[in-house]
Amino acid sequence: MDKISEIRIEHVIDEENDQDYYWIYYYKNGKIKIIGKSSVKPQCYKQEARYLK
């Protein structure tokens, strides 16, 4: 099974190119995987699922 250890959203302000955006990426099995770049701040939700035996 894959191990996603962290999901991050970074707000980047590029004053030189007059840009304002968000990088969305995650760490999977020790490697960074980029999800995308957004000009709109993503909404974050926390959801937990519990399965009974």
C-alpha cells in the first residue's frame, strides 16, 4: 500500500512576475508529487472514516 505522509498547499507571491498562486503537492513513499497550481485558494476539509470489523 502507498504511504502518503503529508499534503501541502503553499501560497506563492511572485513579485517579479506580478503573480499570486497556490502550489498543491503531497509526499508519497518519500517522493514529492505535484497535484497542481491554482490561482484560487483551495478549500481544505478534514474527513475521517472508521470501519468496523
